[in-house]
Amino acid sequence: MRTWLTRLWRYLREVSGDDAYERYLKHHAEAHPDEPPLSCKAFYQRELERKWSGVKRCC
């Protein structure tokens, strides 16, 4: 039962985007080991800017 709940929790965090920073850190460590990663606050600020910048509708 415990492993099932753990898997469910991980799945929910992945689907909701709650684990975005952890995934970013993992990717950054693998792809850019010589550069320091963004702080948690800077990461979420960049994601907000990426998400809300630009035209999102036709009119």
C-alpha cells in the first residue's frame, strides 16, 4: 500500500508541475554541469515570464 501511495503522489506532482524545479535541477546537472543552476525563486520567476509573455489570443 505504501509504494502505491508513493507512486500516486509522484504521479500527481509530475502532472501538476509541482516537481518542475526538481526536474530542472536534474536536467541542469546532466546537461550543464559547469554552470550553476538557477535558484528556486529565479526558476519560478523565469517560468512565469515564459508562460505569460507574448500574445495568447487572436483579438
